[in-house]
Amino acid sequence: MPRLSNIDSEPRGNVTVESFGLADRTLRAVDLAAERGERRLFEHLHFTLSPGHLLQVSGRNGSGKTSLLRIISGLSRATHGEVFWGEERIRAVDGGTGSCLGYLGHHNALKEDLTAQENILFAVRLGGGTPNADSAISMLERLGLAGYEDLPARFLSQGQKRRVALARLLLQRRPIWILDEPYAALDVQVIDVLRHSIETHLAERGMIVITTHQAVDIDGDCHNLHLG
Amino acid sequence: MPRLSNIDSEPRGNVTVESFGLADRTLRAVDLAAERGERRLFEHLHFTLSPGHLLQVSGRNGSGKTSLLRIISGLSRATHGEVFWGEERIRAVDGGTGSCLGYLGHHNALKEDLTAQENILFAVRLGGGTPNADSAISMLERLGLAGYEDLPARFLSQGQKRRVALARLLLQRRPIWILDEPYAALDVQVIDVLRHSIETHLAERGMIVITTHQAVDIDGDCHNLHLG
Amino acid sequence: MREFLAMGGYAPYVWGSYLVMAGLLVVEMVQLRYRRRGLMGWLKRMARLTEQEERK
Amino acid sequence: MFRSLFALLRRDLTLALRRPQDALTVVGFFVVVVSLFPLGIGPDPEFLRSLAPGVLWVAALLAVMLSLERLFSDDYRDGTLEQMLLVPEPLGLLVLTKTFAHWLITGLPLVLISPLLAVQLNLRVDEIVMLMFALLLGTPILSLIGSIGAALTLGLRGGGVLIALLILPLYVPPLILGAGAVDAVMHGASAQAHLSLLGAMMVFALFATPWATAAAVRIMLD
Amino acid sequence: MFRSLFALLRRDLTLALRRPQDALTVVGFFVVVVSLFPLGIGPDPEFLRSLAPGVLWVAALLAVMLSLERLFSDDYRDGTLEQMLLVPEPLGLLVLTKTFAHWLITGLPLVLISPLLAVQLNLRVDEIVMLMFALLLGTPILSLIGSIGAALTLGLRGGGVLIALLILPLYVPPLILGAGAVDAVMHGASAQAHLSLLGAMMVFALFATPWATAAAVRIMLD
Amino acid sequence: MSERSIQWFRFTAPANFYDLAGRLIPWFAALTIALFAVGLYLGLVVAPPDYQQGDSYRIMYIHVPTAWMGMFLYVLMAVYAAIGLIWRIKMAEIMAKAIAPTGALMTFFALWTGALWGRPTWGVYWVWDARLTSMLILLFLYLGYMALHAAIDDRQRASNASAVLAMVGVVNVPIIYFSVQWWNTLHQGASITVTDAPTMATIMFVTLLIMTLAAWMYSIAVVLARARIEVLERERKATWVRERLETES
Ligand code: HEM
Ligand SMILES: Nc1ncnc2c1ncn2[C@@H]1O[C@H](COP(=O)(O)OP(=O)(O)OP(=O)(O)O)[C@@H](O)[C@H]1O
Ligand SMILES: Nc1ncnc2c1ncn2[C@@H]1O[C@H](COP(=O)(O)OP(=O)(O)OP(=O)(O)O)[C@@H](O)[C@H]1O
Ligand SMILES: [Mg+2]
Ligand SMILES: [Mg+2]
């Protein structure tokens, strides 16, 4: 039975930025249950996440963290229960789940034969945004990839690939971030940049669901959900 | 440039067990170098490992530990240099590399559709040994798998699979063990059993080359080789 | 009787049809039986294992 | 919306250009299979000629089928397919775009190279024109139907052979109509009926299969 | 030594029995491809009969080729192949044993099911006997040659199509001889020469290919 | 309280099916045996030989029922698969999976008996006639369905994926049928066609009817039995399975 600690549904009082214009919507999970290969991973899981809040999902390997994150982002179906974005079910959101939600999974989802910049620009275009080569380059620079924009992704190291995936997430500007092990393969400096981005995102009344085995202190309204 | 600390080539004085009858042979690496995808991982690497000694290879992710272990066990070829078992080159040992060397890699090398016991017995038979169901079962029991002998490997958890692979290694009785992250996915009790097995193996004048990110104290002649 | 078995000269075709069908129907039923028995044995073993785990 | 789809199309074509060997291998397979037949059957020109429509169509069908394995599998393995599920466009359209790109990369080259092989098999000019036209109408159907199979075997062991078993029975109608069209011309009949049916089938496939494929992708990524 | 090899053979057969669908799919593919031909070429019985040897051989060849992808890939993925390199037996013999198991699982069933398809294509009894005999001699050659391709494409993307291109040219001689043998019987000639050549080729492949395959495995695992 | 009732519902639906099917199967089995006995007696002994085809026409008594069964079961399988996929009803998924092998078997019987009938009637075992060919393709569709089911380890995913395949197949069957029919008439005149049985005598008609019923009963019994096994496999963790285990051993 998962324990959910310290959730307070009140929005933070002192924040007025409303970049996403969706400040009144919450992310709610109602009585979720998931099964994988005969095993019941969790059941009767409820939570409500308000704008500006972060939910950290923790648990042993194989306890079902990735499974939960995929259900939240509508990639998998739960065995039971529903996830809501405001009053809409997340799988039936107007304009597609992807219009409210960015997902960073175990895979970096980069094409090895495209350059870092091409990878990012393509993702932005596919999401319906306007490609802006300058902002892509400056984001890559911010993540310490200056000079690597034109290298095909196959020549990037594991950590560098992860940075490109992060840059893509940051440029997509979605109100909800679902981050599965975002720190994996990153070195200390970039973890710092990412931490800063997370805090800014929360301050702009975004929401984050995150799982990680590494301990990184986030300044903001953080809640913990333990599986297993 | 790799640093090699604290190698003393003298065999331990107080050990007289010679289970393998190979007590006079050493494992030597002479001027090894390895390249992977344009990058030089290490070069000018020398070491000599005497019976009853253990060599721990350490280094960051991607520093070339697995590459080195594969070269030592004759699975990969070095860009430069040779590995010797006694006076023979390891890739040309009489009766095959496998006659002197057991390798446990990142993969468990189990067939998902065979039971734990079948997996072990097959490996022993393939190595030219006589299958002995009793010893296989008692080895599995020693590793905490009593009652699971007849389960196809696909139903075993990650840690249990690792245990079966370990049982296989222990039953093969080879003088040199090459262990790549042997503790991965194991729980505390089995790590203890493994530690004990390693110590016994050293006491019987076996040799071990190991890499691990987890700190486990081994009682015996341990040396460290740092890459990266 | 012999006349019946001869099927007016069409014995191989008629009996070939009927016997193969009968044979395969039997095979299907036997296979179902066999599968059911195997499954039952397996379920019982698993139940025993679970009990063993719980006792620990 | 069209911007998204166009971006996807452009990406797939760019990727294909960066690794031309993938597309070339399919064409190569087509050529080799067609060339194997005279070896197995004997060199009699009249005989080969009468076989040609069937052999060319079967070979094209097998080539498309083999290439299908890669339609989604690369995107599946590196996680791009997952991200595609989160694109604010209907998955069916995305899948259709990918299938179109796949056809441009594999189906179209087959159409373009087919005259060469047809000449080898002693077809006449009007027959060759009809063959190309029938392939032009038929190969998109093959890609569209095949995309369902490709999605259904995502991440499975032995995917290649399995796709074959799933898809080949569904390939019967385009095969019959396509080969039939060339045959009709060969026997001096009109291929009108064949072509209209092929066209109708293509339109039907165009509207029906993307949704089935999208459903299959969702299921296999679940 | 024979104990090791026998153990390996037994394991591969056990595994095949635990997952019969893998072997069945290959047979299914064979049957489906052969059935496609009449659909492409037309139902005229005499015509089909004269094509039958070539069609059956090409289909068998494609089926074997597609199944090759799995010859080493499972063992490669779960690390068993790596362990096999450390077995104190010559790798060539191990590889040969695996290839033999592969033939028993895929080649032999093709031989056994071929009479059924031959009947569909209106072959006579003596032709069917020759077909089976030729396949019995020929499919091992296909497996042996194919094992080289399977080893060379271990762990590569798009392995399936690539194997096809590498291997198909090498399949030409057994194809010509095998189809030729049946053809000879069909035309009342003696198939003696074809069969002796096939036999010689098999013996040669038996001794030559395992070492090439072993070398390829070593290289790809490096 | 409401949570508990949902759980209760979910776990008893398969249990109900399991018990009910267990009680029904003996009846269907008995009916099968009785109908087959009567049908075989009528068909092989009582019914007179055909004036044209002699005794070979007796193959019809199994050929026609199995051919009908083979086609009907495919549609039924697709319907169950669709219900299972759309409304996520587990029992429908199980039924779809349980029908496939029997449907394939029936289709195979139709092919086999048809081939053996064709030899005395047409002189060959097989012609690429429209009806024969589309039956063959139906068999392939069954085999593909089963192969896909077997290839996917995860049960839920296997059901969903093969449901998509079954639905695509069922849309395609008529298309395939018509195209094949057209193809055949294009290439050659109707020199060989499935000849209608001569104006059917009452006894033949009755026998055919009885054999058809027998095939129905057999299929129902076997499909139910297979579905029961499937249910047990899927629900092996449920408490009701353990209870049944204890009572049934
Ligand atoms: C492999 C060969 C054959 C196959 C696959 C086959 C297939 C079928 C199928 C699918 C049906 C039911 C379709 C319907 O009722 O419209 C059927 C019915 C029938 N078949 Fe065959 N058939 C084969 C050979 C034959 C032969 C050789 C004969 C007799 C000369 C024959 C005589 C009949 C008759 C009399 C019916 C019932 C007709 C009716 O209900 O309209 N079949 N067959
Ligand atoms: N498709 C699947 N089929 C069968 N079992 C699965 C499947 N996917 C996941 N599992 C099992 O479900 C459990 C939960 O997996 P999940 O990936 O959610 O774990 P996790 O908490 O993310 O672990 P980690 O910390 O290693 O990422 C695991 O035991 C895994 O083996
Ligand atoms: N086949 C290959 N082609 C190109 N580069 C490779 C290949 N195999 C390994 N590398 C690169 O070589 C380097 C060393 O890899 P290796 O697996 O030896 O690292 P490691 O020290 O074992 O790391 P870890 O701690 O993660 O296991 C890595 O940077 C890796 O990206
Ligand atoms: Mg995870
Ligand atoms: Mg490593």
C-alpha cells in the first residue's frame, strides 16, 4: 500500500506568475492500480497535485515507479482507476495529452543520425511549435553543450545525450513535467542547471512528477510517494 | 595512464591448498592498450596476478573496465599488447580459454525457457563436466534458491537470476574468475555468501579479477587498478 | 461389412476424411486434458511454494 | 497540424538520406529475388514472360514485407515512438505520415526499378507501363496494410517472420489485382477494372489502416 | 567432446520444444509464400506444375533465410554466446552443432511439409519423392551457408534484410541444382548428376562453413 | 465498502464462468456424442449412395459442417476480440483466444476433406478455385492470430494486439473472397466448379443437419473447456482458484 506524505492542496500563496494560464487545473490520480506480468505493482493509489508542486515517487528497483509515470502521462493504461488533468481524463485531453505534458523517460529519444540541434528542432516542430534555431542553440549552451550542436548524436557521450533530451524538454514549455531518472548519467554541473530549471518551473506554477535514486534538494513544495 | 597500486608478486606464504594444480601459473598483462569507437581507453597497462590474489579494477562509468575484463578473458582483442596465462597467450591456451577461466559478465547468460537447474546442468555439460543434479541443487540451496530449481528462469526476479549465474560459476571450478559487477542486483545475504566463496577461492590459490561499484571488503591479497 | 468398408471403391477418400477428422478431434481433446492436468499440477506446486514462503 | 506532419516526413526522409544503404538493401532484395526465379525455373523466354507479372509482384510484396520490420522499430528502440504518442496530433495521422515516408523510401524505388527487371523477363513496353502503374497504385496498399503488422510485432522476438505470417494473407487482394492488371494487358484485355479496384482499395486502406495501426502502436507501447 | 556437443544439441531442441511457435512460424511462412504464387501467376494446373520445383525451392530458401536471423541472436542477446566462447571445445564444432539443431527445427519441417504443397501444385508422386530428397540434401546447405550470414549480422540494425543480401547470392548453386533435380525427373531425365553435386556441396559446406562462421562470431563479439 | 464490492465483482465473474462452464460441458459433450452417433449412422449406413458420385459424396457430411463452422467461428472470434478490446471484458478476450484453435482445426478439416473429395470428383486433390483458396487464406488468418498471441509474453497485451489483428482480418475476409473469386474466373473458364449436390434427398438433408449440429456441440464443448483452462491460468493468483484447487483434487 503506497504511502503519500505531506500533500497540501493549497497553491503557494506568494507566486503570481501564470505562464501557462492553467493555474487552476490540478493533476489528480483516482484509485489507480497497475499490474505487470501477473504482479500487482500498486493499488488504491490516490493523489492530487496542484500548480507549483512537485511529487517525488520513490521505491526500490522494480517497485513500479516507471509504470506509474507512464500511466500518469497516458502512455500506459492503468488496470484500474483514472488520471485527471483538471476535469478531463488525461488520455482524452483536448488537443492531446502532449499539449499539457512533457515526458522524459529512460530513453533519450534522440535519432543517432541527426545532430543535437536537428533533434531538438524536429521535436519542437512536431509538437506544433515554431522552430527557432537561436533559442535551441542558447538552450544547448546553457546545458554546457556549446560547440556540440552540429555533431550527430551518435558521437555524443551518454551524459551529453541526456543533456540534449533535457534541452528538448525545456524548450517544449509544457505545464506538467514527468521526469524518470532525469539525473541519470549527468555530471554535477548539469544537475545544478537542471535543479535550477525545476525550481523556476515550479515558481511559474508548473507541476513536476519525478523519480530518482539520487538525492537532490529541490527548493519548493515537494511531496513524496513511496511504492513497494 | 592507469595506476596500479600495491601489487606484490609473491604468493601468500601460509596457503598450501592447491586445488587447481596450476599454482605456478600467473596471469600477466603486458603493455595492453584498448580503443573503442575512436577513443583510446587505456594504454601501457601492465600487471601480474599470482595465485591466491585478487585484482580489483575501478573507474568511472565508461572508463573501460568491462573492455579490460573482456580482453583478459580473451573475448575481445586488445589494440596492443597480450595477456598471458603462465607462458601461454590466453587466447591460445591448450584446451581453450574456458578451461582455465570463468567469466561472469553484465549478462546472466540464462535461457529464459529453461529452469534454473537445467540452465546450470547444461552449462556444466557444455563445459565437458559430468552433470550432477544433487550438487547443482545443493549449490542453488546455498545461494538461497531452495524450492526454485524447477522454475523457468523467466519467472525469477533479477536478483534470483543473478544467483543462478553465480551458482553456475561456482560449479564450473575454474582457477581464474573474471567478475564484472557480480554484486549487481544481489541482496545483502547473498553478497555475504559470494564474499565467502571469493575468500575460499583465493585460499585455494585461485585468482580473481573483479570490477564493482559497490564497496565489499574481501579478506585476502587484494590489489587495485584504477582506470580513467 | 466388407462392402461397407469398401465404400463403393472410394474407401481411401471417405475413410481418409472420417478417420483423420476423428483422429484430430481426439488429439484436440487429449491435448486439452493434458494441458489441464499440467496446469493443475503447476498451480498446486505454486500454492505449496507460496505456503513455504509464508511460513518462513 | 500540417507543420507537425511535414516535420515528421522531412525527418524520416533526412534519416533515410543519411543512411541510404537501408533503402538500397530493399531494392537489392527485390532484384535478387526476381533474378533467382529464372535460375530455379529455367531460361525459356516465352515461359518467363508469361510468369513475369506474378513473379515481379510477389517479389515486390516480399521486399516491402521485409522492409516493414524497420518501419517503427528504430523509433521504438530509441524512445522516439513514445514521444510521438505525446505529440498533440492524432496518432493515426502521424502513423500515416510515417507510412508515406516508408513508401517513398522503399515502395517508390521498387516502382522505378521494376522496368529494368521487366525487360529482363521479356515484357513488352505497354506491359511494362501497366506494371509500373499497377505497382504505383499497389505498393502504397502494401505499405499501409503492412504498417499494421509492423506495429503489432513491435518489440517481439522473431518479428520478421511473424510479420510475414500476419500480413501475407492480407496481401492477397492487391497481389491478385496488380498481377491481374498486367496479365490482362498481356492477353490484350482491358485492365480498367483491375485498376479501379486497386484504386478503390487504396483509398479504403488510406482511411482505414492508420487507425488500426495507431491502436496497435498504443497497445504495444502500453 | 561429444558430451558437450550433445548437451548443446539437446538444449537447443528443448528450447525449440518449449516455444514451438518459432519453428511453426517458419513452416507457416513457407506455406504462405508458396500459396501466394498461384495467386500471382494464375490457377492453370499444368502451368503451375511446371513452375512447382522453382517456386518450392525459392520459397524454402526464403524461409530458411528469414529464420536465420534467430540462429545466434537469442544466444547473443542473453549472453550465452559469450559463455560459449569460453567452452573448452573448438568454436567451429559448437557452431556446427547449433546449425544442425537449427536445421532440425526449421529445415527438416520444410522437407516434411513440402509434399503437401507439391500436391497443391499438382506434382506427381515420383517428382514429390525427388523434391523431398533434393530438399533433404539442400536445406542443410542453406543452413550452413546461412550461419555465416547470421553471425556476420549479429547485433546489427536491419539484420534481416542485410542477411538476405549477403546470403542470397551464395544460395544460387543449391537452388539451381535442387530445382534442377526435380525438373529433370519431370522431364523424364536422370537427376543423378544434380544429386551428386548437391551431395558434394553439402560435404564441402559441412567442413568449410563452420570455421568461417566461428570466425565471424568471434569478430562480432569482439 | 464500494471498493470491496468492485473487487468482489471482478473476481467472481471468471469464477462464475468457470463453475457454469464446468457444469455445462458434460451436457454438450453428451449431445456431441449422441448427435455424431446418429449422424454417422445415417450418413454412412442408411443414406443411399449418390447416383452420380457413388459413395464418395458421403464426405459431404463432414465437409460442409466443418466448412461452415470454420467460417462462423472466425467471425465469432473477431466479435469476442472486439468486445474484449473495446469494453475490456476479460471473459471476451479469453473466449476469443479459446475459439482460435478449434476454428483453425475446423477450417483444416474442410480443406482436408475437400481435398479428398476433390480427387474422385475432379481428378485432383487441389485446384486454385476461389472458394478453396479463400478457405486456405482463412486458415492462414487463424494461424497468424495464434502465432501473434503466442509471441507476446504479456497476456493483456497479447489479447489486445491479436484482437486488432482479428478485426482487421474480419474486414478483409469478404474482400479477399471477392478478389479471389474474380481472379479465378478471369484466368480460366468455369471448367471446374464445386458442383452442387444433386437435388438433396430428405435423408441427406436431415443427416447434414444432424452432423452440423454435432459440429456445433463439439465446438461449444471444446471451446468452453479451453476457456476454463485459460481462466485458471489468468486468475491463478485469485482466492477462488485456490478454493477450486482444493475441492477438485
Ligand atoms: C479443398 C477443397 C475444398 C474446400 C476448401 C471447400 C470449401 C467449402 C466451403 C468453404 C463450403 C461452405 C461454403 C458455402 O456453403 O457456401 C463448402 C461447401 C460445399 N462443398 Fe466444398 N470445398 C472443397 C472441395 C469440395 C469438393 C471436391 C466438393 C464436391 C465435389 C465440394 C462440395 C461442396 C458442397 C456440396 C458444399 C455445400 C454447398 C452449399 O452449401 O452451397 N467441396 N466447401
Ligand atoms: N512489460 C512487462 N511485462 C512484465 N513485467 C513487467 C513489464 N514491465 C515491467 N514489468 C515488471 O514490473 C515491475 C515494475 O517495473 P518498473 O519499470 O515500473 O520499475 P521501477 O520502479 O521503475 O524500477 P527502476 O527503479 O529499476 O526503474 C518490475 O518488477 C518489472 O519486472
Ligand atoms: N562497440 C563499441 N563501439 C564504440 N564505443 C564503445 C563500444 N563499446 C564500448 N564503447 C565505449 O568505450 C568506453 C568504455 O566502455 P566500457 O564498457 O569498457 O566501460 P566500463 O568502464 O565498463 O563502464 P561501466 O562502469 O558503465 O560498466 C565507453 O565510453 C563506451 O561508450
Ligand atoms: Mg524505472
Ligand atoms: Mg562495465
